[in-house]
Amino acid sequence: MRSAKLYQYQLPMDSGVILRTQRLVNRDGWIVELQDGDQKGYGEIAPLPEFSQESAEQAGEQAQALLEQWVSGQAIDLEKALPSVAFGLSMAELELQGGLPQAGNYTVAPLCAGDPDDLVIALNDMPGEKVAKIKVGMYEAVRDGMVANMFVDSIPGIRLRLDANRQWTPLKAQQFAKYMKPENRGGIAFLEEPCQSPADSLAFAQETGINIAWDETVRDEGFEVKAEPGVVAIVIKPTLIGSVQRCIELVKQANEQGLTAVISSSMESSLGLNQLARFAEWQTPDVIPGLDTMQLFLSQLETPWPHCELPLKTLSDLDVAWSK
């Protein structure tokens, strides 16, 4: 006997969280609960403002329509679903079927969200490979280059993941590179999407020797995973991409082309983040995922994140928006 619930959540964010042009005060989304007999599975549907094509309201409406089909015993076609809906429902189905392994990769690439000096201290204490993520493109390209250069100088063996979100013109990208000493450029594992067009980003990689990764480009229509000079990785953000099956296919294609696939968060709650850690351990076991976003929240949801002391809301604290 099948049944389903759709919970609505709103979680407060740290006051400093800015997405492109807007400050994110609260994180809004939905939690799907699927039940079949004694088995339950959960998934999170949380479009990311400024990045997702759909709003939370649109996602909630579509989720309800598809859950109606699922409860009545129909197979749901996630190929045509909105990306966040496809991901949340497919993850809930996977968990329901016992297909998502319990073990998770909770090693995070720490995100530099404030004082670079704090990150230097944290990384010096980090065992194993020292990987960190820095958002660039929000300030002057010259400043970004100086900060990245400082990290490589300060921490032997560091592997920096930089994310520009297509913010730079080719000229600004060149200004950034100018302030990275040539001998320090190897400390950059990759720079995600430096320029507004993929062609400019490829040219930048070839001119500077700085490796790049595709992020937004992965979600462009007609994208193909292929080895190109200077491209070393693709970033997979399931909430923005779609179903679990689509994400697994992208990981497989990346591996076949000799590229690294990095599972990354779109600011999901601790429930969704834990599932991404489990998914990353299962599909990309040798890669540190990009999941250091819990620090941007003021509250957790249902499943606590390891070593996080933020207060925990449970599903019983939420409104049930739909059930059947």
C-alpha cells in the first residue's frame, strides 16, 4: 500500500548569504516522504533562487501532481520533471528501495566564506589532501588573484577549487591570472566557469595553464561530457541537474573521458546534504565533494550533519502541505 507526504520547510540563513544579486534570508523547500508497506524514503526538493529555473512554489505544485500518480501505482516520468523535483523524487524512490548506501563522504572542501586567515588555520590542521573552495568574481579580479596566491604560498600542497560563476570578462580573467605567480598556478585544482562563455573559458585555460571545470555549462542544453584541453572536472549539482539517474550517467561519462566528477550542494538542508554525502561516497568515492554549506544555515533539518551544533528541526515541526 503506497502513501506519500509533502512537507514544507523554511530555514533561516546566516545574514551574510548572497546569491548573485540577492540576499538569501530563508531557505525554502519541500521534503517528500514516500511509504510502501514498511519501507520509507525521503527526498528534498529545494530550487535555489537565482540558479534554478523553477521557483519553490512551482516545484511544490509539480511534486504534488507527480505524487498523486505515484500513490495510485503509476510510474512517474522524471525526464520531463523540473530538475529539483526530479532529484527529490528520484532520491526518495532510491532510498525507499534501499538503493542509497548508508556510508557517506563527510570530508568537505572548506568554503572560504569570510576571513581567509581562518581558512589557513583550518587547512593546516586538515589531515590528508588539503582542498578548499573560494568564491571569486564577487570583488575585483586583482584581489581574487592575490588571495588565491596567498593560499598557495601559505599552505604547501594545497588544491584550490575556485568558482567564478561566469562573472568575468576575458580581460578580468587575465587580470586574475596576472596576480597568480606562474609557479603557484598548479596549486589551483580547477577554476569553475571563469568567463561568461565556455569558448572564452577554454581560451583562458589554454593561455594561462590554469585548469578549469564546467558547472553552469553542465546544465546548458546539448552539453556533452568530453575531454578538452584545460578542462579537468565537471561539477554535478543534483538539485539543478535533475534525477539521480541523470547524475549517475554524468559521473560515468566523466570517468570515461578522464575527467573528475565532483558532487556539489545547492544549499540543501542537512537532510538533503546528508543524502548528497552518501551519494558522493557511492558514486565518486575518491573525490572530496563540495558540501561545506551547512555553515550558511542557522538551523538543521531532521538529519544532523556530523559535528554540527546548530539546532535541529524535525519533520514533526513542519507543516504537511499534502498527503495521501
